[in-house]
Amino acid sequence: MDVNQTVETSVITAADSGQMLYDATIGTVEEVIDTAVWGTKMVFDVGDTREKFDEKINETGGCDHGNNK
């Protein structure tokens, strides 16, 4: 590998790393927003958000809210 190929490869790798960092940052921001919206719906019980969540948890055998003593 000559010097030009090494420099070119390094630049491409840096650009790819920057894109991956950007994608990860945007993905994280989207997750934070989605979680905040979901949490707000849970707190204010918008629609039947809480009931749907409880049903989903119970379907998977999750939390029984202390009802199964």
C-alpha cells in the first residue's frame, strides 16, 4: 500500500466514523424523545396507554403488581 492509498483509506475511515457517530447521536435523540413522549402518556394516562402497557407486560409473564402472592 502506498502513501496515497493510506491517506485515502484514512480519510474514508474518518468519514465513515463521523457518519456512524452522527447516526448513533440521531438514534439516541430519537429514543430520548420517544421515551419522553411515552412517559408523558403514562403519567397523564393519555388514552389507554397504561392499560396497553400492563397488558403487554402481563402477556410476556412480566410484573404481576403484587397480585400473585
